[in-house]
Amino acid sequence: MPMNTFLTRIPVAHRGLHDETMPENSIPAFRAAAEAGYAIETDVHFTKDGQLAVFHDDDLVRMTGDPRTVESCTMSELKALKLKNSNETIPTFAEFLQAANGAPLLIEIKNMKVKGEVIAKALSEALEGYKGEYAIQSFNPFYAHAYKKLHPEILCGVLASAKMSSKGDTLGWRIKAHFLSRLKFNFITKPDFVSYNHVGLPVPAVTRFKGAKLAWTIRSAEEEHEARKYVDNIIFENYRAKI
């Protein structure tokens, strides 16, 4: 892959440039990141009525106090909620793109009960005409792979961590987590880049990887200094990375 991509050059603001006055994944946080010259990382879910919502967690508790999940709500139901300590609402993907205003985007597809081809097609249609660069990533390597099949020209990558979530804590999940943490699906999905949890670095699988390497989530200049020994770029929050 070309190493002059924004993925290797421009620090990526995690869920926008959020702080105590601007919630994560909110329109003000996205605008602030774009105006500061950063690339923007965000997350997309399907809603119950098949729309793309910009939100990180599977459930709404942490950011809105509502016990439901994103996928169990319609977009209008989500719009009735307020993001933590603010009057901001959960953005639609279209609202996010408007706020980003051509800034480079790193879009994470959240894991859902839909096939990769379905979410890839919806994202592709939503991104048609966007004026800036963008890349796609997911913890589900087959989601990123599905988007790559639709758009070979777009950089698509995988997210991973040395310690994957114990989601479900079943034998099947533990086996899958083992393979994901060691990038074992790469020989099938052939990602262009890897975004790896900085806490686990260095790891042999990342060291051997030939594409671009990013570290998440960096929360201080000291963490950035250490992570950059092993990666090309960072996904950051809670401080201002140097551009």
C-alpha cells in the first residue's frame, strides 16, 4: 500500500476531538478535529430501521443512560436521546460526513448481526461523493474484507489487541479471539493496515506485518513516544497530538 496515505502521516482523533465540553462521536467533536487538521476516527452501527448511526458502544448506557442497544432503536428514537453532559444528539452518518467537511476519515464498522456485504453496500452508498480520503477498519476482518471487495482502491484494515474482549466467554469466542489477536485471519482477508492496541506492543504479528501500522488509543505524549517505536501512526484522545 502507498505509505504516503493519511494513515501514516496525520494523527487520528479518536471519536473526534472530544473533551469535557464536547462528547465523543458528537458533531462539535468532529468539527473541532477537522478544524485542527487531524484525521477523524469514528464508529458506525445499523439502527433498527436500517440507518447508519455514529456511536461506539453496542448499548446506550454509558453515553446516554438508556439501557437499550443501538440496533434495537430506530434513528428517530436515538435522536431523542442526549449524549453525556450535553445537548448533543447521536449523529446520523450523513451528519457526520457533513461535519467532517472533507477531513480524512478512519471509519470503524462495529460488529453486528448482519453480513459484511450488507453493511459494506450501505457504507459505500453513504460515502459516495465524499470529498476527502477515507479508510475502513473493523474488529471483524470479514467486514473490512467485504468493503475491499466492493472498493479495491480504498484502504481497509483490521483492529486487534493482545487481549481481546471476553465477549460471551465461550470456547468458540476464545478461539476466535486468539486468532484475531495474532492476526491469523490476514492470510484470508489481506488487510492494507493494522490498528493494534498500544498496550500490547510490540508483538511479533504486528512487527512482521508489511502494511501500515497504527496504535490505539494513545492518551499522552509519553504513550505516543513509546508507541511510535513500533507503528507508523497513532489514534489518540485526551491530549493534542503533534501534526
